[in-house]
Amino acid sequence: MDTIHALDWWVVRELALWAGDNVWSSFATVLIAEFLIVIPILTVYILWRRPEPLSHKHGNQKAALMAVLVVVFGLAFKAVLNFMLFRERPFVTHPELANLPLHVDPASFPSGHTLITFAIAFSIWHSGMHRLGKWLLFLSLLIALSRIAAGVHYPTDILGGIVVAYCASWYLHREASSIRRFLPNH
């Protein structure tokens, strides 16, 4: 376990050194880490507002509603994990780490930004919208890496968020036949 913690800290330190290297990398890291989460959320909103079917398994509204359900389910599980496995953020544990100015809650594991963005991406993918799902997965990975570079998450926090997001998406899409009666018919 010490090896994992040492590797976690090494990755955070190296990415944070790169992100804090100059004004532009710091600005880009903060922008991506804090504000790019809007794009996956906006994607869900656009899918909801454009009800024509584009996917193989669901129409747009069904895909959007499933993405919201996956996010809510994942965040509920995150709350349980935060209660059971509280972990401080890297900039709290290692005060020598220069923290970029982000608004964060005290719990580090699992990453909420990562969970939300990957939950939307996996849900869109499981809805049959593979091209859009690939773009959202790429964007989610970019956000996750920037959260490490900003010094607010360890890599294992990111992995935890990805695993929770995937499991929530897989489970809810598997059970979609029983949820289907609550979804719109478009």
C-alpha cells in the first residue's frame, strides 16, 4: 500500500510541477479542471432538447435521462464512499504542493468531477452514441488529468471516480428494461 501512496504522490508532484511551471500552463490547468465540466453537462441538456432519435438503443431524451440517472446514482455511491473512506486532498496532505485556486470539498476519494464527466460519457456510450461517447471520454480524461495537475486529486481518486462511473452506467443500462416504463416515449 505504501508503494501505491508513493506512486500517487510522485504523479501528483510531477504534474503539479508542470502545471505550475508558468502562467499559461497554470491558467489552462485551472480552466480545464474547474470549468470544462460544463461541456458534458451541456451535452446532456442539448440531447434532452433535441428529441429526434440518433442512437441505436435510445432516443436523445432517453439517453439524456439515463445519463442524469447514472450521475445521480454515482454521486449517491460517492457520498457513501466519502463517509466510509475519507481521504484528504494532496495539497492538504503535502503543504509544499502549490495549490492552484480551485473550489473543492474536503474529500478527495473518489473524484466528483471525474465521476460526473465519465458517468455522462459512459452513459452516452451505452446508449449507442459511440462517436459522441468517444469525444466525451476524451474530454473526461483531460479533465481528470487536469485535476491531478491542479493538486486536488491523487491518481487513485481519479481511478475510483472512473470505476464508480462505469459501474453505475453499466448497471443502470443493464437494468434499463425495468426503468424503461419511466422514460419518455420519443
